[in-house]
Amino acid sequence: MSKKPSTALLTDMYELTMLDSTLASGMASRRSVFEVFGRRLPGGRRYGVVAGTGRVIEAIQNFRFDEAELEYLGKEKIVSEKTLEYLADFRFSGDLYAYPEGEIYFPDSPILQVAGPFAETVVLETVILSILNHDSAIATAASRMTIAAHGRPCFDFGARRTHETAAIHAARAAAIGGFKGTSDLEAGRRYGLKVLGTAGHSFTLLHDTEKEAFASQIETMGLGTTVLIDTYDVTQGVENAVNTARAAGGEIGAVRLDSGDLVAQAFMVRRQLDDMGANDTKIIVTSDLDEYALAALSAAPVDIYGIGTRLVTGSGYPTAELVYKLVACEGADGEMRSVEKFSEAKRTFGGFKVAGRVTDGLMGHATEELVVACPDWETGQAYLAQIGARPLQVQYMRDGELLDEDAIGEDAISEAAENHKDARDELPYDGWRLSKGSPIIPTTITSISAVDLD
């Protein structure tokens, strides 16, 4: 098996210069806890969706400095020779705690925590944030879109509207948010996602007539294919699609609309299909859809949505605005201490934390996001069990070793999608609203010590 590319230079320079200085000062080995959280939910959304945890784990596993990385750092004099020697043997040896993919989060939720020597934890900031900020933004948009779709399948058609690599990961994040597949073949291959696609306008325009184009497509792709009916006239396109399919021995699988007044056209096309006896032919709609357009289409006879630009750009909010901050570190006396920023508008809350979701006793709806600063993982988990809160985090790595191999495979995506559905169903109904507002449940931050369990 070939070695996966190093992720070590997916890093802002200041992470390595801080490492260089702390190695020189002797502070690099002090145990530290960094936390990923968001101060707000972008766009006045009611909740956020965690995605990218599995990719973070893989990035940490591949965070190493091979000959090419070391040569570059040395040539550019980014760090000292002493630091280059340290990096040559770099492997993460710490612990990783995180919300599982698909879980809902709110402001100040401790989405991910990394614990280990400062030297090993500080350098992970950029790669962790770049993954979680992108994937969580896409998954949150996808979740809102699947709410608006009211059970109609949504597919990712956004590969051509974003960076080629981002498109692959956007398809993965969208699947966590409830999408059923993608048009991107590399995403399908890498992540085992269902792929979908037939023909575009150029295919129809290439042929001398629309009927010839449809006949050619049906001959190679079968009657179950989807034909694009708005290259010329939609009414004529429907007639050509139905008649060409019947000449080939059956009914066309689906027709696709990609322009115009989609609501009005969907009703018109459905009526025409039914009048022609093509009752089982489905209607697929594309063309710059977002959650609001999907809501407007809810009464229209649409069967499937293909969503592109708005999905892969987070429907207007392409980053989850998550940050990575030091919340605890070892003092000169060898004891762990909480550390906090007090700067206005950018305050942090110190301490290693566990998180639990409190629900009401009747409907099982979430009422509170409880974040607890505590001495250690075991104490925090015991406290959550004592008060009956649902634990939100999983320990994924201990001493640098992955505790659950299933967290990074293809099966992890479908599991995350199910996890998201369950977490979203737990929200109060108002949390499903598309309008801007406050987070649907409050976040309460508190602290405990081991004696609080007595």
C-alpha cells in the first residue's frame, strides 16, 4: 500500500515558529489542551452540523515531516536545525476527543479537543480548522436543504462550482447532511457515494434534432435514463422524451428541468406527462437551488433535486467560523491549569471539557447544551451520567493510537448521516426553521471537580 501524502505543510508558518521558540525555551513538552469551538452560528442559523472529524483523524495520522518537507523548511530557514531534527521523528502521541460526525453543535460547544505536548498540539491548528470549517459549513447547509426538501432526495451537483479537491470533500460532507449522492466521480470512488449524471445541453445541441439526442441517450443508457428537456421548448421536449422512449419500448425514467420558473414548469410538465400516460416518469430539478428555493418548490410535483453552487459554498456561509484555542496547559509545578483569553468579543472559557445534551422528560427534545470544565475525561463522563445528560463526545485517539478504525472508513459516512438524522430529530421543532434567529437551545458552561461526584 502506498504511503499517503504528508499533511504537515498544510500549516500556517507561525505554528512552526512557535514550535521553534518553545523547543529552544524548554516549554515545548508542557502538556496542553487545545479546543475547537465556534463563538456564533453563521447566518443566524439555529444549529450547526459537525463534519470532517474522520478527515481530521486521517490528517493527524499523516502529519509527518518526510525528506521533502524537511528540505523545504531548511532551505527557507523557517526553523532552526534543532527543530528540523525534532520534526524528522514527529508523530502525534496525544489524545483526541470530538463530537462524532453528524452531531449537532451550538456556540461554545467543544467540538474537538486535542491533548498532548504543546509541540505536538500547536502545529495541528491549521489543518484541523481548514477541514472542520469547510466540512461543517457544507454539512450545515446540506442539513437545512434536506429539511426544506421534505424527504425528496437531494444530490450534489456542485463539483464545477468549487475547487476540484474541495468538491470531493463537499460531497462527503453533504452526504452527512442527508444528501443521497453526488455527480463527482472521484468523490464516489473515494468515499463510496452513489453517483448520478446523464447528459447536458451540449449533448442535445450536438445532434441535428432533440429526438436524435434522446434516442442516442436511451440507446446507450437505457430507458431509466434522465433526459434534459429545456434546451429548446419544454413542452416539445416532454413530447419528444415520451415518444422517443416509447419507440424504444417503454417509458423514460426521468426528465430534468434546469431553467426558468421551476415551480410553474414542474406543474406543467407533470400534467403533460400524466396526460400522455407517463405517470411513472420522475421530474428532476436543478438550477441554483438553495434551501429557500427548495421550500418554494415544496408544493410542486418534483421528485429529485440536484444542487450545486449554493451547496458547495455553504449556502452563503462557506466557513463555520470555528477557532482553535489553548484552554489548559501544564504549569511550572507540573499541574494542569486552566487558561483563558479575556479580550473583548474574543473571550475563551478555560479547562478541559465534556459536553452533554439535556432533554425534556416528555418529548425527548433538547433543552440545553451543557459544557462542563472538569479535571479529566472520566470525571466528566461520570458527571454527565449522574445528571442524565446524553454525552456528545467520543475519545478517538489515546497516546496517538486510533481507538476506532470505523471512524475513518466508508461506513463512517453512512453512520454519520444516521447520527445526524437522530440528532436533528432531537431538536425542538422551531430548530428546523429556515429563518434567521438565535440558537434553538442555550449553551450553559460550568465547572466541576472530582468531589462533585461524591
